[in-house]
Amino acid sequence: MDCLFCAIVAGDIPSRQVYADAAAVAFLDINPWKRGHTLVIPRRHVDDLLAADEALTEIAAAINATARLLVDRLGADGVNLLSSAGAVAGQEVFHLHVHLVPRYADDPGLRAVTDRVAGIDLDEVAAALAGAGSSGGAGR
Ligand code: 5GP
Ligand code: ZN
């Protein structure tokens, strides 16, 4: 199967990984909405949250740990959690992923969640998050 996120799990395509456990991997989104925008995905291929009843449950611990990491390490004041199922919902990569979007006091509100902020240095963010359940590494 030709799946971008399966290739990231396999290490065939590099990513800035911030957390990993037996079931899930979390890595920085390559085109972040906010500083620290992270994708949490199951290691196994599942198209979306409608495709397998247990898939979201399997990555729940990773979602919690990564959200905590974003708050503790980046000083986020809050977090949005979003997962799109189906092209009509805006899904572009068809391997289940949960967007974890750190939110900061100077850029509040649900409507602003996908408004990108300029000048995010992904390597700087990865360095700030390195070392906690992480295998680190530069990449996409
Ligand atoms: P969707 O629109 O499917 O919910 O989100 C897909 C996300 O994957 C987008 O936010 C996009 O920026 C991110 N993305 C696409 N290709 C890559 C990639 O090669 N590496 C990383 N780290 N993120 C990617
Ligand atoms: Zn996949």
C-alpha cells in the first residue's frame, strides 16, 4: 500500500518525531497551523476513525501524553484536538491522524485554529520537545 504515514512510521520518510509508544507515533505537522502542531497516528494502517472501532482507543494514551508534552514544553495555554474522516471533512492523508494544536493566549478562539501563524521553525520546536518518549531526529 502506498501510504505516506505508513512510510513515516517505517522511517522510510523522515519526520520530527516527538513521542512514540507501542501503538502510536506523534510527529510535527510539516505545515503547522500553530507552533507545536503535532499529528498522532496509529502504527498500523487505518484509513480514518470510522474505519476501525478500536483505532482511536489504541492511540488515546499517546494523545494524552503528547498533549501534556506540548503544554509542559512549549508553554501552550490550551490545545485543540481534531481528526477528519473523509474527503468531505477535509481529510487529505488517509491514514488516521489526530491533529493536536497547541493554543496560545495571543491567538485565541476555535475559528482561528487553522489560521497559520508565520515563521514557525520546525527544528526549534522539535528541539524544545526532544527527549520525552521521543526518538527525535530531523526530517519532514
Ligand atoms: P488532514 O488534512 O488529512 O487532516 O491532515 C494532513 C496533515 O498532514 C496536514 O496538516 C499536512 O500538513 C500534514 N502532512 C502532509 N504531508 C506531510 C509530511 O510529509 N510530513 C509531515 N510531518 N506532515 C505532513
Ligand atoms: Zn498508512
